[in-house]
Amino acid sequence: MSEGSLRPDWRDPAPYRLLRGIDRAGMRWEWLRRDPDYVAWYTSASKATRDQPGNVDRLTWGLHFR
């Protein structure tokens, strides 16, 4: 983070080191998990479907599994 600021400095390479060598699916997940709308949806869906696995609309967020 830059001095006197609560926002991280996007030019600082340190936080990006963990992303080296990440595959496309990993990058998509990193992007998605930081999306406040997705986090809110996931929290809501998790509560609503806790006892009903497979009832979550993953396609809304572009999630699919082979």
C-alpha cells in the first residue's frame, strides 16, 4: 500500500508474484472472487441452497465444470 493511503498501489509488483504461472481458470477465479456482486450472490445462494446441492445457477457467473 502506498503511504497515507488505504488503497493498495497497483504498481507494486509484490502482490502479483502469487499469480505467476497461474492458468486461465485460476485467473478467472481470482477475478471472480473479488467481484462484490459475485460475493453477495454466493453468500445468498449458499444460505438458500445449503441443503440442496446442485440447485445453484452457476451459469449466471460463467461457471461450468467438465
